[in-house]
Amino acid sequence: MAQLIKIALASLLVGFGSVFAQTDPLTGGAFVEFGASHDLLSSDLMGADLYVSPTPVTVARVDELPPEWELVASIGDLVIGSDGVVRGVLADIGGFLGIGARRVMIAMEALTVVERSGGDAVFVVLNATRGQLETAPEYMPYMGEVGVGEPVGRVGSVDAVEGFGRVETAAITVDDLRNAEVYDRHNVRVADIQDVELTNDGQMVAALIDVGGFLGIIGTRTVAIPIEQLVIHRSADLSEVRVYLAISEEELLSLPPRED
């Protein structure tokens, strides 16, 4: 049954695939009237407990948690491909009070979903140890293009320095970003953020960075980095913000200047 649940889970939200395929509802096949016995909803997984087990999981249902299972996190989000298939789950691993935690993506095929007897909840189990999960690479979403240059791919795993932890852009203000130190993909400090570009309704659009020139004054030019392409770390006492980019200093210097 665990295998059946895993198969159903891998097909979760596959209905979105019909949208991408532009299925004609008049020809049939676009709508599903009855659920299958092992279907799962995204709400079944969001917030579900994530366990690690040093031995493979072979049970479909448990009355009590096996002693070798260790609770390590809860599932925070799902990653869904453009074909509508769930690629994996996201979980924040390690850290203390949100500081130093790292977001890790675990592929669906590596997980087993086990039912809890007598209840609606499910357990999600990874055949691994806590140590293996805590040293897994940090998940970085695709960063897209920087300016008008070539795609720069993903930011490598950035280990927060002592006293710092990664934060989401939504938790950062314009004042936080102004004068923040900027580090390149090699973890080398390359500049400071001079200002932040805003939309008419006050939404942050891009970080403005002065690059090149002599003594930071003569011949410098301003480049704009989209806000969504910043990896932001903040100190535990909230006094300092550091920004990491997906490009090297050389690539930063080669970007076209911001047009006023």
C-alpha cells in the first residue's frame, strides 16, 4: 500500500497537466468525477511530519512510531514541474529559531508515505540519517536571467556565516537592503547595495549596485539586479544584512548599466 500511495503521490496535481495540454473538455477526459482509494491532496502533505529511518520502510500503516524513526522537520512546500507532477518536497532543516536553517528539497521517489492507523494523518519517511539530511545541499530555485545577459543558472549552496541565517525577501525592507554588503557566487564581497528600485505602489523591483570605476567614484556605473535573484542572509540580532548573487564579480562587471 505504501508503494501505491507513493505512486498516487507522484501523480499529485497531475490534473494541472490537462491545462498545459489544453485538453478540450467537450471531448472528455478533462474532468475526474471519482477519487481513487489512495489519492492524496496537497493538504495531506503540507505540514506533515518528516522522519528519517536508517532502514528502508516496508510497512503501509503503523499503530505506533517505530523507535528507529526520527522526526527531523515538517514539510513546508511542494515543488511541481510544468507538467503538473510533484518533483519533491521542501523542508527547513537544522538551525535554531529559524536562524541557520537550510531549505532542502527531497525527491518524491526517495520518500515513502505511511498511514497512521485510526487517523487521517500520514507520515513521510526518508531512508537516511539525520546527519545525511543536515549535510544535504541547500535548495536554490532557478534564478532566471540577470539583466539582459545569459542565464546564470542557480546560486550554489551558501553556508550562512556564524550568527546569520537566510531570510525570504518578503521579510526585508528597503532600509534593510540599502548599504547591505554584496557577495558573488564565490562568496567574495564585491560591492554594496546603493539603493533599491521600486514600483509606483512601493514594491521592490531591483537592487541597484555601483560597479567598476576607480576608487568607487570615477567611472562607476549602476547595474540593477532583480530582487528575486538575491539570496539574503540576516544576522540573529537583525542589525546586518548580507546579499549573495548567482554570478561572479567578473560577470557582475559585465552587466549593462541600468537605464534611467
